[in-house]
Amino acid sequence: MEYIRVPLSIEAQFLTNGSVRPKRIILQEESFEITRVIKTRRKNPLVVPAIAPIEYTVLVEGYEKKIYFERDTNSWFSVKKIAKNN
């Protein structure tokens, strides 16, 4: 299996304490509401390159998803597993 980094557009709320709360994921022409942030931590996904991202475990349409925010590049992404062609 291979993993790829998938860039995301995220609507987020920037709070007065400096934290960021993702509210909605926009992927292509679809929009998905983030109903809850379950956990936030500094975690680098080991399968794709990243610069000290914050990992958000979020609830989207009843499913737990992991999204990442890199402050250094101001970018959001997720990790997708793909079948490797042999």
C-alpha cells in the first residue's frame, strides 16, 4: 500500500487563545460539516512528508476522520491509502 497527502480546503475558526477549530471540509464540489473535534495533538503522520502538523481527530457525518494543519505552510491535508501498482 502507498499513502498520499491530499490537500484540503477547510473553513476554520481562529479563537482568541490562538487555537484553530476546523468547522467544515470542502473537497472538490462537496462540503462536509465537522460536528465535533474529538482530539487535537501534535502528531506527524509517518507515511507522508509534513512539517510539525497538528492532528485533528474530527467527527464528520458520524465517522471519525483525521485531518492535519501545518502552521509553517498554512495548509490543511489528510492522508489517503491507495493500492500500489506492481
